[in-house]
Amino acid sequence: MTKSPKRKTKKEELIQMLTRKAGADVAMISDKLGWQTHTTRAALTGLRKAGYEVLGEKPSEGKPKRYRIAATPAKAGKTSGVEATDAR
């Protein structure tokens, strides 16, 4: 039996959308992930609390604010919340 490829989580999809050069607006994120707008905003806040630097930029008059990730936390790539320590 072969394993099927790992499916991306919504958080991973959100991060991917926000790491694009142009970023993404709340409506685009909500549509793509099937979230309501308040859920999308809460997810952006959650990323900030996790250490991501999420910037909001107003491109021009009449266009929605776009968000993008400017910096990721140092431990963003780790899957476990448990860190190894040296007990010496």
C-alpha cells in the first residue's frame, strides 16, 4: 500500500497565501478556506500571537487591505512544542 500525500491544514494554506509577495485580503482568505470574515481575522491574530509578523497594507483607494507575512518565528518549522534541553 502506498500512502496518500499529506493534506495541508488550513493554517498551512493560510501561511502559504500570506507568504506570497502580494499577500491576500480577508475576502480572498475567507473564500479559499471556507471561513467567515471574523474567523479569518481571528486566524491572523493567532498567527501574530504565534510569533509571525503579519503586516496589513492598504494598496490604494477603494481596494481592500491586504495582509502578508513579513517574518516567521524561529520555531515555526518545528512540529513538536517540546524542545530538547541539555540537563548538565
